Amino acid sequence: MADQQGTTNLIEYGGGEGLLERLPKGHLIHTLVSEHVQILVLLRKIDGIRIKLLTLEVLEEDRDALDILRQFAERLLKTENHHLREEWVLFAEMEKRGIAGPSEVIRKEHELLRHLKKRLMGLSSTGLKKKSFGTITSEIDETTDRLISNLVAHIHKEDYVLYPAALQVIDDPASWASMRERCDQIGYGPFSPESASSK
Ligand SMILES: [Fe+2]
Ligand SMILES: [Fe+2]
């Protein structure tokens, strides 16, 4: 269980070794890192709601808190195409070049993250129909803590290890251009910068 100071210190962000500054807007890794920044902003807000819920004796003190958490969880679930662009385009391209290890690990992490996001969504939307407020807040606390720590570690690994590795092994501009087109086909989401699509 996280303490009431929160996991916020885990969410401070270094910016992926300057990838945002080094890469042009529209480069698919620039897009992925930009999305990470937005996801981390949302995680800070989710952590804030978690802390607020822990201070309430009864939900009536702040009925909106659960509703806001549900909206945040819903928004976080809209990052699915971010994961698909990574799995189907970026890490698939690395696999073609003989770097297979990370894809498997990343796919498993995406699965766990998806499960935790859905669990948070369930707890904040229908949880109270089945369980007491005290039980719900403690399950939200535990789920949020796991979600934030796993997602922050995941983002950190991608920004500082896997994306820089991809930039090294995929060294021809034509491959990056065709990968971006494949990303366009998968699509973008509410976290994506305007420069994401090549169209
Ligand atoms: Fe990922
Ligand atoms: Fe990512």
C-alpha cells in the first residue's frame, strides 16, 4: 500500500534522455514519448484522487471523487492504440532485426497494465454496488499503487532503454517513414500530439 504522500515522487519525469528535443515532431518515437508525458500527468491526477479517497470516512463527504476516478480510468484505457503501435510496429521492427527479447516482456507488461486499468475502472464504476466504501477505497488504493508503479517503470524502460535501442538498430529513414504510415493505420488517441499523423 502506498502512503498518503503518494507515489507522486515516482511520477517525476526525466524526458527520455532528451528524445523530445532530439527528434523531429511527427517521428513516431517523438509521438510515443509525448504520449508518455501526458499519461504521467494523468497518473498524477489519479494518485491525487487515491489520496483524497483515503481521507474520506464516507463517500458522502465527496461523492464526485469516485466519478472523477472513473473518468480518469476510462481515459487511461484509451491508450490501447499507443501499446499497439509499440507492439505491432516498433518492437516488431526490432524483432525483424534480431532483437526479440524486449517484445515478449513488453507484451506481458501491456497485458498486466490493461488488467489493472480495467480493474480500476470496475472498482470506480460498479464497485460500490457490491462492496462497502471502506473495502472499495482499500482496493482502489492497492490497484492504483500497482498501476502507477508498474506503468511508471514501464514508461521509464521504454524511454531510456528500448526507444534509444530502436533508434540505433533501425537506422534508415525509409523504414521510419513506412513505420509511421503503419502507425497512422492503427490510429492515435486523446494523448497524441497533433503532429502524430503523417496525413
Ligand atoms: Fe509500452
Ligand atoms: Fe509506451
